[in-house]
Amino acid sequence: MRIQLPGVLAAAIAISLPLRAAPAAPDSHPAWRQPQAPQRIYGNTWYVGSRGLSAILVTSPQGHVLIDGTLPENAAMVEANIRSLGFRLRDIRVILDSHAHGDHAGALAAIARDSGATVRARAAQARALREGGRDPEDPQYGDAPLFPPIRHVQVIGDEATVHVGPLAIRAHPTPGHTPGSTTWSWTSCEGRRCLHMVYADSLTPMAVGSYRFSDPDHPERLASFRRGIATLSILPCDILMTPHPEASRFWQRMTERGQGHADALRDPGACRAYARLGGQMMDKRVAVERETAR
């Protein structure tokens, strides 16, 4: 089944693209806190977040990996979801993150404390996690939601593979939404059928103040953003997941699967479509920036 990425999302972000991003106030997003029963996505991959914010658990007999934790106040909810599936918190060995904003990294300090897991991140991401999101290099610095700092973060390489028992989860730098933005990929199997799983970070080019992705004094901003989009477009990708589930129509696809469409989550073209939308949003953003600079 081919995923059609939501037109509402594209229209809201890609058409107007204001130069200043609105603060991501959790109170304006009730689904971010809304409890959600955990769901098996495929094989050993599980959704354990709130209704409006993803947290992904990848499991094995030798230990588990958690990607994202949602808001600080959702820590107990995420932990309860994990326990309700029959998994023990102390079996979480590693915690990873998509990007260092409070709506995704907010609960990580609490979950790391409660589980004893090690938080791992690329260097740019680790710096922001240790500072609770206070990263002057972040395009949304000053508006993005902050979170409890994570004092102990193990730095991994930009293309590192994180191993826990048989699990092998690879980092793919996709900077732009934040400098440390990271997409993660792995393989999950049901019987002899194995699928490529991709948890793709946000690609929205939002910024505040005087930040410009097309700033000629900082050519690395636009170059790295476009390089990340290109990386995502060629990843093997059967099931796409995103930090905001609506960005990949996750719940719609889960509903379709529940209605008997067994392969509703699978679309080998989903990452290409998501990357293409990211590129279109960036092109529109750059056009606005250059127009306002005249």
C-alpha cells in the first residue's frame, strides 16, 4: 500500500513557511499528552508513546532499545506502556533520540534514571541533550520546548550502528530541523519475513529570529540539510515511522491494518516520498528567505 503523506501537513508547513517558528507549547497539542495503548508495529518493534508523540521500543532477549520518550510529564505513561507489554524497564539497555526538543527528548532523563539505560547520541545531539535543549546552533533556539538535561550521554559516530544483543540500529545524520537530528534504521522480522524499519526525524525547516538556512556566511546549514534529505531518500524502507505520527499517517495506517489490510503499514516508497516533501519544504523556505532579504 502506498502512503500518501498528509496534504494538511504539507500545506501547513510548506506553503507559507513563516520565517519565525511559533513556540511548540504542549498545551496547544492535547494529543501530545493523550494516553495511548501500546501497539506492535512489526516483529520486535513497538509503539509505546502518547497518541500524538512517538516513542519506539525495539526488543530482544538480550535487551531493548528505546527511541524517543515524548514530553517530560509523559515518562510514567511511556514506562507503563512498556511494562504492560510484559517488558521490564531494567532490560532497556540503550536510549536513542530523534532530536533534542522537549516534545521528544523530554522524558529521557527520567526513563534513563529508572531503567539504568545508557543514552547514546551523535556529538551535536549529545551536546544539546546535556544542555536540556539549550543549543544556540538550533534554528529554533529560544522557542523550542526545553527539557530536563541528560548529564551522561555517550557520544557515537555519525554513521554508527548501536548494538544490543542481536539488535543493530544504525544512525543516519539528517540535520536541519536541529543540528543533531538523527534518523534510525533497523530490521524487524516476523517468521522468515524481515522488513526494513526507518524512524525518520522531522524535516521541517523552522527557525526563529535572524536564523537563515540560506545564510551565505553559513553554507553548511543548507548543504547538510539537503545531504540528510538525500540520505533518507535512498534508505531501504519498508515501514516509515516519524516522531510526530501524523507526519507518516501512522494511526490511519494502523486503523487500516485493523480493518483487515495486513500490509497497510508497508510502503517501500514512503521514505522517498517523505524526503521529497522535505526537499519541497526547504525549497519554499529558501525562496521566502531570499525574497525577504532583498
